[in-house]
Amino acid sequence: MDAGGLAAGSHMRGELHVVRGRDAEAARSGADVRTCRVCGDEVGAREDGQPFVACAECGFPVCRPCYEYERSDGTQRCPQCNTRYKRQKGCPRVEGDEDDGPEMDDLEEEFPAAKSPGKKPHEPVAFDVYSENGEQPPQRWRTGGQTLSSFTGSVAGKDLEAEREMEAGSMEWKDRIDKWKTKQEKRGKLNHDDSDDDDEKNDDEYMLLAEARQPLWRKVPIPSSQINPYRIVIVLRLVVLCFFLKFRITTPATDAVPLWLASVVCELWFALSWILDQLPKWAPVTRETYLDRLALRYDREGEACRLAPIDFFVSTVDPLKEPPLITANTVLSILAVDYPVDRASCYVSDDGASMLLFDTLSETAEFARRWVPFCKKFGVEPRAPEFYFSQKMDYLKDKVQPTFVKERRAMKREYEEFKVRVNALVAKAQKKPEEGWVMQDGTPWPGNNTRDHPGMIQVYLGSQGALDVEGRELPRLVYVSREKRPGYNHHKKAGAMNALVRVSAVLTNAPFILNLDCDHYVNNSKAVREAMCFLMDPQLGRKLCYVQFPQRFDGIDRHDRYANRNVVFFDINMKGLDGIQGPVYVGTGCVFNRQALYGYDPPRPEKRPKMTCDCWPSWCCCCCCFGGGSKHQRRGKNKGGGADSGADEPRRGLLGFYRKRGGKKDKLGAKKGGAGLYSKKHQQRAAFELEEIEEGLEGYEELDRSSLMSQKGFEKRFGQSPVFIASTLVEDGGLPQGAAADPAALIKEAIHVISCGYEEKTEWGKEIGWIYGSVTEDILTGFKMHCRGWKSVYCTPARPAFKGSAPINLSDRLHQVLRWALGSVEIFMSRHCPLWYAYGGRLKWLERFAYTNTIVYPFTSIPLLAYCTIPAPCGVEC
């Protein structure tokens, strides 16, 4: 699948051709070094040359400094088996050594082999918290021992293994060990009678324990000295505005009634527009993330990474208007992002079916084999080569490796050669041959007719594709050009993004999606990790539809004469919306939850039963709760619901169908719980064919059968693709079971889902994916998600996550503003207008006001023009 070449075909015509192949390489290497499981250093050896063993019971690998630290400042117990450490030869005595007897004083061998029959004293045993297959081996515990360990920050009554998993390998622990080693070198020995050391030890343990339990993000409160004056000013202006409007309405101009009426109407509109703009700003929110805690939980060194996979979407239409070199820099910055390579994939949508972009991506994939390892080796920022080499700054800052200057010079030379090759492709594409473009192997380019061509897919890089120059894997890079035929409405960018959603679901199916415009590169390589601090949060992540980043631009003049920065919108309005239900989607720099794009509803928390009192008999209606609880209980008993009567209410469940939440099993084979469809029990991988889904309806009562999706319901919702439908049921991402066994079939299915007739008679563009009906599909898509009850988050890291290109002349800026205004008018005239849409949903009122202000602002130009022009001619007549 990763090296099969360009696949082109049409599902309606039954065609599938592989027009060019590409060689693949594979390399694997690994090493296993016995290191200390506490600090990560080598365990080392004893004076006699034998490996140092701290505990003879289990052989848990601990280096000598950690062993001495635990004996002096810790609980003196092994974190593996909880056995008390015995004193090694040459180690200072500590409190409790006298219990071992005088015969254990400075012995040559304190750990006799008789304690471990059939095993050498220094032979290690299985100690990993999790084995290679993910299973947890049984642990041996001393029944009478103490369960408190300073290695992991555990406390009595808590699971030692769970706490050690949170703390092992953390940077905080390494800093603590280094600090202790330095103190040991200065002091020479430990003073165990000093109570200050005990206090310091307890403080450190409490700090470690608190750090392990801290969330991945927090709200940064805005100082009252800043927000309260703003609120006071708003209230005062509102009061003055009310008095002004009262005066204007109650004192008409009898000699010029039409002029007075027109001016009052305009002033009322201005007042309404101002109120709609100010209300969402009442409670702004700023959020802060903790990347170290994210790594501590999901990406610890030496263990399998548990970060969620993510798919990057890059959309482009015309490479002559959108320079291929800029698109190549965007792709390179994505491939070099600070994220596990096996959990990142980049999909490039070419809606113009241009051979120029296809060849540019081929050159980009080849250059990425050298650029990506260079970025990750030296940690350069930004990781788009054009902007990295052109920035005016001290590039030697914080660089300590002596080979950096030499390798940077060589990399800059290779990038200049890469630019020459891309510029040559652009010059060649200026004049199209009469017979059309021809590929390198002599095959005609399938996209010679940009309005009538088959779908095309090419996988350049991936887990089985080309490796970098150092033999490591690279993120997957996929070229996609959807099928286009005359007579079909392709819905411009929204249709292209929906095609990428389906292709990525068939090939990788990551649970999260990040979309970027072709001129927006990744400026902060840790931007994805910033978003994961919210999306992987156990509480907030299940309710989030997307994480929006602010737009920042390069090339803006000092005075910003065209207002490209949009400071008021991105730095004030968006933070205000973040305090309500979340910011609006602005079209780029956004990380989506794939389940939200599929039209699913967010999980609803189980309602707690109402408190009732037992101060009076149940038959009595008089109690401190006015009998309300007894009536509800009797009503629940009559319905047969009992205490769970609230669980019998219909709920908007899978695919928008009403269903009952009872004790029966749903079609996923898991028993329904209080959290409904989206409980953790359902977040397991499973592959479903359409026949299996239909068979799963057998055995249900008629009422339950009518509330579940049938085979036709799935096809009507998502389209006729069993592989794609199965992928929608895998909530935690990844391909369904058995789907990856046949890569050729996946490519064929991917060609099928990007065919021009796939979306016919489905809900794509209506309830699923990017919503059609407006040129500003971003506002409409985010609005639909918020109406379903989803929340969004505004993430503003210190270093801008993404940067793009802004209009540099007045005509381009006016064209952009005109497009936004046209899209707002289209939404106002459609059924999705916030003034009357989804009042039965879960859209908050202040969020509705914000969306209303977004779509009515273009109409403000009419009263503004009238208010400025009408008084002038009327004054001349007077």
C-alpha cells in the first residue's frame, strides 16, 4: 500500500490502474541495555566486578546512588517486592540496620545464593510494569510490609504500580536524583538525625505526588484589576445608551419625521450590533497546557507511546496561484513535527489534479529524508526550511553540538538545490503540451482534464515506505485528487475536505484530524502535543469537537495597514467565546475530533437521582421536600423504571437516531451503561461488515429494532462502503481488525470513497463532515457541532502554532473580506441561520448571540451608509 505507485480509477466505471511504482526500504534496529528503573542510569557493578544488585529477593535493577538515597532518605524498601533493603558492603549504616544483627556488618556477600534457588544472586527477574505485549505481570508483595515508597510517590492505600507508572522516568525525578547526588558529593555523608532533611524529604514527596495528579491543562484567571474595569465600562456605556435611545425616541423631530425615523432605526441597529458584540466578551478565558505532564502519562521514554494518532489535511487547488514551494514547506513542517512518526500521517488534497503538485510532492518526499532527521536532531524552529533559513536571529543560540554549523551549512545547500528543482518544475508547467502531460514512465497524466478525471491516490512515505538517511521511519505522505465528472456539484473546498475524511478513514483512521491551508506551515513543532493536552484529557476530551489555534501571519508590515492580524478577533473575541461554549472554527489551524465530524452527539452525563428525605412515611405528601421525591418515586414505579427511570428517557444516540438506554446489549456487543453509547466500554476496536450489523438486530423487540441502525440506515448515512462504515465504529482510531491485511483492497476502497457520486443520497455535507451551503463552510461546520452540544477550546501557546501568508495588497484583502461577507449572507439566508435554527438543541444563548453577530455584521454597512449620507442632502435642502 505504501509503495505501490499512483493509483487512479473510477468506481462508477469499474476502473483501477497503478500507473507508476516506487521502491521501498525497511530497516529495523533495537537495543536492550540494562539500566536503573528509577533514574535511567546504568546499574553499574560492585567492587568485585559483579553486577550491583540492590534487592536479592526480586533483582529489581537499581543503581547504587538510588539505592543509597532510598536507604537514607526513603522508606528503605524495594519498589518491586517491598522488601527492606539490606546494607551493602561500604554503605553507611542507617536506622534499622541493627535489626539485622551484628553478623550482617560489612560482610563480603550479604545476599547468599540460597535465597534464590536455581538462580544466581545477581540474575535479574522480570520487573517491567508492562511486558512487550502490554500485559502486566503479577507482582509479589510482602503482606506485613509498608506500602509507602518515595520512588513513586505512593501513599498508604494506593496502588504502588499505578503510582510508579506515573513517576518512573520523569524529568522531575531525574532532577531530584541529580540534586541529591550533588548534595552527597558536597557533604560526603548523610546526617540522619537532622530533622530538616526529613522535612525536605516529605516536602519533595508531596510535590511529586501532587505533580502526578495534576491535570494536563488549567484555566489561567484574568486578574480582576483588568477584567473588572472593562465590565464596569460596558455597564456604564449600556446605561448611557439606554438613556440616549429613550431621548431619541421620545423627542421626535416634527419638521423632519422621515429623517428622524431613519436615524433612529440606524441607531437602534448600531445598539443591537454593539450588544451582540459585547455580550460574548463578558467572561474571557485563557488556558495553559503542561507538555511535561502529557509526556509523563502517554509518552514515557522506554515504554510504548500511547499518544493518539493524528491525520494532517492540506488542501490546495491551483498550484500556479498557490506556489508549490510554499505547499512543499507546509508538508515538510508537518513531516518534521515533534510527534511519533507511526502516529502521524499527512494527506494533501489536489483539487486541480495538477501534475506540477504531484511532481513537487515527489521531490518533497525525497528531500524530507534528510530534512526531518536534521530538525529532530538539533531541535530547530520553525521546521519549514524556507522560513527557518530566512529568519534573522542567532541560529547558534542553545546549540551545543559541535557538528551543528557544518550540518546546517550542508542542509542549506541541499535546500537551495531542492528549490532549483521545484522552480524548474514550475517553469515547465507554464506551457501545457498539446497532447497533455506525460509522466516519467510515458504514461499520460490522468488529470489532463481538470474537470473530467478519475480519482488518484499516491502514497509516498509511510511505515513501509522510504526511510530517512539515518534509517528511521517517516510519517506517511499521501497525495489525493478526488474524481471529477461533468454534471456533478463538487462543493469546492468543503467537498475536498470530506473526501480527505473518507480516504484517511480507510487508510489510517486516526481519531483526530488537523487541517491546514497550503500556505500555513507548522511554526511550533509541539503544536500537536498542545492540542492533545485537551483532547486526551479524561474529562474534557470526550466533550470536545475541536481545538482551535489563532491565525498568525508572516510578511505583515509594521503598521499592518490592511488589518491582517485581526487582533480584536483572535486575541479578545475568541477568548471570550472560549469562556462560553468554545471559539468558532476559522478554517485552518484546527484539530478535530473525528467522531464530531461524523455527526455523533457528545456524551451526556448521567443525571444524578434527586435527593429525597425519609423524615415522613412514603405515603405522606408532607415532608421537608414538599413531597416531590415521593411523587417522582411513585411515578417511576408505575412506569417500571424505579430508581433508574431517568435512564428510560429517549436519547439522541448513534447516528442521530433515538434509542432507549436499558439493560440490554447494543449492537456493539457491550452492555449499555450510564454513559450511554459513548462509554469507555465501547471504545474497543472491532470490525463490522454490513451483514454483521444487520444480524446484530436479531433477538430484539420491535421497539428496540426500530431504534437501531439497519444496513440501509448506515448506507444512507455514510455511503456504500463497508470498510468506511466499519471505521466509523472504531472510536479510539485505527483500522478495523483484518482491514490492513490487504493493502491493495484498501487502495481500491479509497478510490471508491472519493468517487464523484459517492455522496449522492447520503448525509455528507448536510449532517456529516464539512457542511455545504456557504463559501464560509468553516463557520457553518463549527456552528452545527456546537448545536449538537459539543464544546471547543482555544489554544494560544507562547510560540505561535501556525503561521501563514497574508494579503499584501488592497485588492487581495478586499476580495478576502468580500468572500467572508458573502458567506455570512448565505448562512443568514439558509435554514442554518442562528436566528431560528436548533432551538431544541444544546447551543448556549451567548454562543448563539456570537454566531448571530458573525452573520449579520455585513448588513451593518447599510445603516452605516444611510446614517452618514442622508443628513447631508437633507441639511442642504434646509
